[in-house]
Amino acid sequence: MSETARELPPQIHLVAWSDGDLGLLRRNNAPEMTEHLGGPETEEKVLSRHAKYTALSARPATEGRMFKVVLADSGEAVGSVGYWPRIGEGEAVYETGYGILPEFRGRGLAVAALRAVVAEARAAGGPRTLHAYPSVDHTASNAICRKAGLTCAGEVAFEYPPGTPLRSNDWWTGLGD
């Protein structure tokens, strides 16, 4: 690479989750995608999650959004990212989650998707902070948060799936005034 050449950030787009994205959700439910999330969900839970994600697209953006992550040049779906409101430490915040399919990892797509969803949450005008809670043992996910510009507030007790204790890091970023 010459001195004037620079590596460009990955070019992705976020597309609102729709009925046609069930196949992507099923791919996201694979053991290698859910290793740090308690393992794959049942088909019933996947269908329920899909309905929830699809419904988010019909609500005001302040109530959250789920997106499929697509490559700008080909339109190929490579993963998902989203944000939704929750109460954290007694205040309204957005939580985020993301996942890039294994064959597309190592290209910076998760960092690009996380940065893009921060911009979406900021534009939504809801809670003024966004948090991610990756397992303390999930090295790659913690690195994604750091590279995307989030700040680690330290370790917190978290439940995921609900009822299952998880040692997580609390990564956050401000979303404006």
C-alpha cells in the first residue's frame, strides 16, 4: 500500500428488519453465533424474536429498531444490529446487540454496524446513552465495542437469557443532549 493509499472503512447499510429476514435470524441462531448468549434458541423462540424485530420497524424509532446489516456493493446480508430501550442503573437507556455471520468476520463489519446503529439511536431522539453488555469472556465483542468508540464502565451483573446470570462489561456512549 502506498503512502497515499488508505484502507477504507467497510461499506455497509442498515436495512430495517422485515418479514423476509427470518432466514438471517435462523443463521444468527447457530451455535457459533450464540456461544456467549446461552446457546441456540428453540424454533418457537426464534419465531417470537422475528415477530418482535419486525414489529419494531412499524413503531416510532424511539422504541428501538432492528436492522439487517448488508454489504453496500452486493446487498448481501452479513448480520444484524439493533437498539431498544431498557432501564439501566435506574434510568432509561438504549441497549444494543449485534452479530456478524462467521464467514464475514475479520473485515471490520461489526464495528461499522455498531457505529451505524449508534447514529440511528442518536437520531431517534430517545434515551441519551446507548449500552452494550458483552460477556467479559467474549474478547471479540469487547474489542468491537472499543474499536467503535464506546467506553467501558466496568463489569456488571447481567441476565441473558433472562434468568441466566452473566458477567458482562458495560460499554456505553452518549447520544447527545
